[in-house]
Amino acid sequence: KIKFNNVYIRSPEDLNKSDFAYTYKTLIYLKEKKQIKKIGYSIYDINKLHKKKLPMPDTIQVPINLFDQRLLKSNYLDLCKKNNVKIYARSIFLQGKLLNPYFSKKYTKFLSHNHLSPIQATKSFFNLIYTKNVFDKVVIGIDNLNNLKEFFETRFHHLKYDYFKNLSTLNSNIIDPRLWKY
């Protein structure tokens, strides 16, 4: 029998009530049968999720990066922690966009002003927020082994949050990959 550690409902904040209820009930059944260990949500919009008042998951996978800092300003993560929900950070490179130093004029200026490479900036930001013990795990995506090697070999800089907060944006066209036009 195949068993899964984590099964995520993707964008539960966008599902209609009956689709979510059916999916969630099925996952509860599979969890009771020990075919899955944890039920989680993989979300994009914390505000929509919070408004829906969905049942607390076992894990939650959330986007967090230099441009998408919404969760740091939300009390939803505190609520998750109080309910023993494991919080996994994803999209720390914003689907790879933050590895491009010319992603935006603001980003190019930030990197130049602070003498950082894109990976140094991302690692420095993530080191800062990771040390706050909000996130239990980090999920990263790579294109090849060189990406992984560069990630581990790049040193981060100890910078205060003030260095990064001006990069934060609420512009969904920038921070939500589902809205990107190719």
C-alpha cells in the first residue's frame, strides 16, 4: 500500500464549500485508515483562507520571500503555532524570479546598494525570518544540482529586517504566480 506523509489541498481558499468539504472528508477518512499521516493546505492568499474559517490542518505550506512578506504581518501563523500546525515555507525564490538580479528596478537597486547577489539576498532574508522559529521546514525547488550547490555554498549576511521590508509588496501580479502572464 502507498502511504503519504503529507497531502496538501492546493489553494483551499479558492475552493467552493462543497468541493472543499468532500475533499477534506475524504482525506480525514484516508488519515483514519493510516494511508496519509498529515493533511495540509498549500496556500497563496492567507487573508482569503482566514475568512473561510476552514478546519485547522496538520501542516500548512505558505509562500514567503523578499517580495511576498504578507504572512509576517498576519496573525494566522501565530494561530497555526498555537494549534500545533507545522508551517512549511515555500517559494523563497519566488518561483526562481528572485535569482534574476533584474527582476525589478527596486530589486536591482536593493542588490546593488547592499552589495548582494540575488542568492545572498534571499538567503540573508530567509536566515533572518527562519531564526524567529516561525517555520518548521523549508521547501525549495531546483533546476539542477548546481542550484543546490550554489544555495549551500553561498554565505548569507546578517541584516536587520529593516533592510528587507521595503521590498515587500501586496501587488498580486508580482507575488502570485497564478496571475503571471507568459
